[in-house]
Amino acid sequence: MQSDTRDNGKNNEKDNDMDKPGEKEPFRTSIGGQALIEGIMMLGPKKQAIAVRTADGIKTTTEELRPLRDKYPVLGLPFIRGVVSFGSSMMRGVRALMYSANVSAADDGEKKDNESGTSMADKLTIALGATLGIALSVGLFMLLPTFLAGWAGQFTDSRILKNLTEGALRIVIFVAYIGLTSRVPDMRRVWMYHGAEHKTIFCYERGLALTVENVREMPRRHPRCGTSFMFLVMLVSILVFSTVSWNGVLMRMALRLVLLPVVVGISYELVKWAGRNDNIITRIISAPGKAMQGLTTKEPDDDMIETAIEALQLVLPEKRGEDEW
């Protein structure tokens, strides 16, 4: 596919999550994706595909997936599968991000990209920052609030109040972090690709032909987004961490790390359930994360939509239903 330089110039905010009529019954797919540097990764039931926009068109790469649960069925059990999926997604995401950075950097060398104004060094820095972000996210969103909330012990002996304080700090730090990064111009393009990913998956789930015109009309907030998952982790952590005692800052921080897999496992099951059902409870569960997607997704241009379509088509199963969520 050759590069398309069309620009719709509208960038309209189609954020109402009202279902639009499709040609078939709604279909919930397990296919998910991740926005990269000038590209998108899509993860299907059997394949992973990466599509990166370059000056010459769209460069793609695919690989067969060999889930650990196929070799070790116990890893596919409820709660355990969430931890395995989270760890696997993090590793794949970092590799995909580094790949997109290398492709994008090789495409323009040290020259400034005409559209994003990003040099090779800038793009590699972004990729490195995302890699370090794994450690940063654990420290910033899990351990720092615990450390700060330790001061609450000077004013109250209530375990409930202490854990609510810690949970509130965790959410505030998370929202502030997302809000600040969304103001960075280079990150805005990543969020635009994120929007393209969601809109393309919505189009596929609704049974419509995967065309730029159809995808453009889709909403960009999806209940199974990683942003929704992360926000749910923040909420679930308040409940789980409330079950442990409040003994010393270092002990509390250690317990948070030990209980993190429990939080991730529960959050994954809630997201999975919410993704399969549509009722008042699932809407309440999904609402905070979908609201946060107002910051982490932006309206994409047509080139970005074409890139998302290319990535999705590469991972579609041969038989409809094999990717059912």
C-alpha cells in the first residue's frame, strides 16, 4: 500500500459512544492493539502484526503467536491468565515500540520529519522512555502513593482512611501523568494512532467493510482499552491493599509489589467480563477508563486509519468467530 497524503482537515471529536448501525450483528473480538511511533501493533488469536507508516508507504511485519497457555494449560485459568497476559503484553509492546522507532528513524535518518518534526534521536528517546516507563509506572503509580500516604499515619490510625488516601493519591498521579504527556506534540501523534486503532477495531466488530470512510465514523473510546485497564487497576488496588496491615513504609511497599499480581488478575477478569457484556454494571466499570481515553486517544488522519486497517487485516482469523472475546 502506497502512502496516501490526503488530509480530511476535520479532526472532529466523535466521542459519543452510541452504537452506530452495522451490516451484521455486533461482534466482540479479542483482537487488540497498541499505538506505536508512526504505526500500530495488532494482536490477533494466532498472529501479531506491526504496521509503520513511512515515506514510501506502510511497512509491515508479522509473526506467529505461540501462547504459553497452549503448552501450560494452567496459565489459562481465570486470574492467572490476567497476570500472564499483562506480562506478555508489556514485553511485546516494548519490542514493537522499539521496532517502530527503528523503522521510523531509518526512514528519515537524522532529518526532521515534515509532519511530526521528530528526528531519529527524538524517536529513539521516546522508545527508550517507554521502556523505562515499565519500571517508572510501578514506582510512580504503585510505590510513590504508598510512600506519600505513609504521612497519613501521623494523623490517623484508621486503616480505611490510610488506604483511601493512598488510592486517591494513586489516581491523582495517574491522571496528572496522562494529562501532562497528552500535551507533548510527539505523544499527540501516538494518541492519534491510538484513536485509529480503536476506531478500526470498532468497525470490524460492527461487521462493516474496513474502509477509511467506515472507520472514520466510529467512536474512538473502547471498553477494552489499556487505559481502561490501568484505571481499573487503580480502583481494584484500593480494595485489595485494604486487606493488608499498615506496618512501616518499606513493609507496605513490599506488600504492594507482592499483591500486584492479584490486583492485575482481578482487573483483567473484570475487563474481560465488561467486554463481553453490556449492562448498567459493566457501563459503570468501563466509565472511568473511557473518560480517561479522552486524553489518550485523538482523532486520526486518513493515513493513520489506513495503517490501522493494514495491521488489523494481517491478524484476522481465517474463520469468523475464532477471535471471539
